[in-house]
Amino acid sequence: MDEFVVRGGRRLEGSLQVDGAKNAVLPILAACVLTRETVHLHQVPLITDGENMGQILRTLGCSVVRDGSTVTVRADDLHTYEMPDRLSKQIRSSIFLLGPILSRFRRATVTYPGGCEIGLRPIDLHLTGLRALGVDIREEGGMIHCDGAKMHSGEVHFDYPSVGATENVMMASACLPGVTRIHNAAREPEISDLQGFLNAMGGCVRGAGGHTIEVEGRPALHGVEYTPMPDRIVAGTMLCAAAITGGEIDLKRAPVSSLTAIDAKLREMGCRIREEKHRVMLSAPRRLTAFSKLQTSPYPGFPTDMQVQMLALLTCARGTGVIVENVFENRFTHAGEMSRMGASILLSGRTAVVRGVETLWGAPVTARDLRGGAALILLGLKAAGETRVARADLVDRGYDAIEDKLSALGADIRRISSGE
Ligand code: UD1
């Protein structure tokens, strides 16, 4: 397995274009199953979660072809409603296929999904949502069997605004006669992007970005060319990379309006940030100042997917800061690895208290999940000497060639095969 070798101490400077968002692309790929016509998606990052989703679609009978950053999907030959076991376990987003497959076959079988080891991640809300649409669901031997013979539009209430469950119900209901209302829907920008995609296919979805989404079912959806939104977490990670090195960055094709929570924290840490329509420019002080508190919560709150990168920034900031993780229960797993590099982090349940230190040193460390891996790279950019981050494969799930992006900004980072 590959690892990243980072030599710290360089100030990052330069400009970068943000790729399409993993969390927008994955549900959109699933939604391609809703039409028999061809879909062209542009600016699709080359990340393993996306490639695995493509592979699942192929196993179901779709044609999925990549040409540069354009991916073309055609689902006219879809021949099975049973999702492949091994691949589904690898990515959690395979669960989104339940909605689209039910829409096509009125049946679906899926194994319990996989994904990052960041918490329990149950799927009860997905199943509650589908049951509210009349789907009969049997869970048996690790498999979920869905019978949608009696599917209908309806009222869906979520106890918690789950991103994936909201998307699943939007897709399941896109072609059901009548109006489906999703109450306490997730409000993440990727939900609005999925609405944009479904509507571009001839669907009729309103309200994304708010608490209630209305889906007016259409008998059929058509093919489309679509460019998923740029990735706010990749953009945030790159802002952090510049910030931790006291550098400057000019992000092009940035999802500006969805970065406000991240920008606010970076400003609190002393960074100067200027925004234009699709552009964010950050200039960092030589040493960051700790913010007093950060709490993650559903959008528009601070995104859990940026929490560990901010933890990395705090480890070397001036002062002491507190982070409370409210979304996933297991998202401080990298604190131990960071301590090996000199960080001072005190953990208690969902809270981390971080006392910033002046010097971090390079060490061999191991990524345990996607965002944590990126955070260890950030620390490596700051630390003196060499940091080796094992399990590059976890970072590749959601960052398209992160080492090339950081090198282009002046970082000393390369990828090697383990044992090299
Ligand atoms: C999506 C994102 C992920 C991000 C997360 C929260 C994708 C592909 N992934 O994941 O990067 O970290 O949103 O912003 O878009 N929950 C339940 N039951 C369910 C579903 C979720 O209890 O049926 C809980 C989860 O355990 C978690 C919380 O709800 O504690 C948030 O999960 P959810 O919003 O569903 O996240 P995902 O869609 O899995």
C-alpha cells in the first residue's frame, strides 16, 4: 500500500482549481440509474469512492466510461436489483442506490454498507424514509431486501437531518406519482446540487437548502450534461494547508457560499480571506492563533468533514482551543498519531482540548480514515523533518492526487509504495 512522505517547513503559495465534490458526485452517479438515457458528468474527480461507485453501477449493468474528467453513464441495460456485496461494503454511499434501484425495479437488495470508521453510522433513517414511501423492508442475514411493489409518494419526517437519507428519499420519489414532502431534510449544499441534477433531468424538486423538500414525481427523467458543484471539503483542506504553513493560496472554482463556516474559523485564527464570485484568496500569518471553540453540526454549522483538519491547525497555533464533535462519535481517532508528532491533545468523549505547541516533528503515522489522513499530511507540512503517512489509499477515497496539488503549491511531498 502507498504512503505519503512529507518534508515539512515549506511555505505554500500559489493557485489551485477545486475539483468536483465527492459528496455531490456520489449521489449524482446513483441518480443516473433513474434514466435510460445518457448522462455526461463533467469535472468529476478521480477518487476511489467514485471509481467504486462506477464499478457498482457496471455490475448492475450500466455503462460507465471516463474520458479525462468527464464521466458518461448509461443505465438502459440495468439488469439486476441486487447490489454487489464486496463493493457495497467498501463505500457507504452504495446505500444511495436503494432509492434509484427501487425506482427502476420496485425491488432492491443491498448488503449493510461500509465507509469510513468514524462512528456507528446506522442506516435506520434511510429505511424509515423508504418505509414512509410504502417500501416493505426485510433485514435478514446482513442483507436488506426491499419490496417496492406498493410504493407511493408521501410525507417523510426525519428525526435527524441525515444527508444520505434525504438524498435517498429524493431519488426514490423523483418518479413516483404525486408529491412527496421530506420534513427536517438535511440542508447541505450537496443536497441542493442533487436537486439541480434531478431538475436538469426533467425532475421537479423544490426546497433543497431549506428544512422541507418537495418532490413532484415525473413519469420519466431524461439524459443530461451536468457539472457537479466543487468540493467544499477539498477547498477547506487546501485553505488549511496554506494556513498551517503561513502561506497564501488563491482557490479558483471555489464553492464560496458553502465555505462561510470554515472561513470564519480561519479568520478567527488570524488568516486574511478575500472572496470573489468563484474564488477565495487566503493569506495566513506566520503563526496561527487558536480559536476558543469549534462545534460541528449539520449545515450550515461547521462541517464534521473539516473537524480533524482544524484539529491539526490548532495543534501548532498560539493558545488553547476546544473542539466538540457532535455529528459522529468516533472522529478523534487521529489525536494519538498527532501526539507522536508533538501535539498536545486532551480527549474526553466528544471533546478535544488542544494546547498549541511551537514545534512539531516528523514521524511515521497512519491514516485511519479519509479526512484524518489529510490532516496528518497537513501536520507533516508544518513539522520539522520527515513525516510518513501510511494508508494513502484512505486519502485517495476523497482527494484526487493530493500530493500533486500540494506539490504545485510548493510542498515537498511524494507518494511511495510501502517498503520503498
Ligand atoms: C454524509 C457525507 C459525509 C459527512 C456526513 C455529515 C456523503 C457521501 N457523505 O454522510 O462525508 O461526514 O454526510 O455531513 O455525502 N445517522 C443515523 N441513521 C441513519 C443515517 C445517519 O443515525 O440512517 C447518523 C449518523 O450515524 C451520523 C449522523 O446521522 O451520526 C449524520 O449522518 P448523515 O448525515 O447520514 O451522513 P452520511 O450521509 O452518511
